[in-house]
Amino acid sequence: MNERNTCLNVLLQVFGQEKKLNDALKEALSCEDFDSRDRRFIRRLSFGTVERYETLLAVLKKLSSVK
């Protein structure tokens, strides 16, 4: 499995199954044999996506309460 698919699976577990990001990453990275550069890519992409999701959610929440 490639790095992007692994990251997608991690994000689906986090958002779909409400699994903790660290647990999903640990499980995904232990199953596959990635080199350190690929592991860093998967971690950064996963953490960045979750961080941006929370920021976007906060902005939408704030804008929806504006009349």
C-alpha cells in the first residue's frame, strides 16, 4: 500500500470510527514496512489534516452564529 492510501485509511479511522490519531497511526505504521521518510510524510499529512479540520470547523461554527 502506498503512503497516501495509508494516510487516507488513518484519517477514515479517526473521523469515521472516532479512533485516536496516535493509535491509528501506530497501527498503520506497524503493519507496513515504510522507510523513515515515508513515515514522516504520513505523520505530517495526518496531523496537518486533522489540525486543519478542527480549524475549519471552528471557523464555520463562528460564521454560522453570525446574523
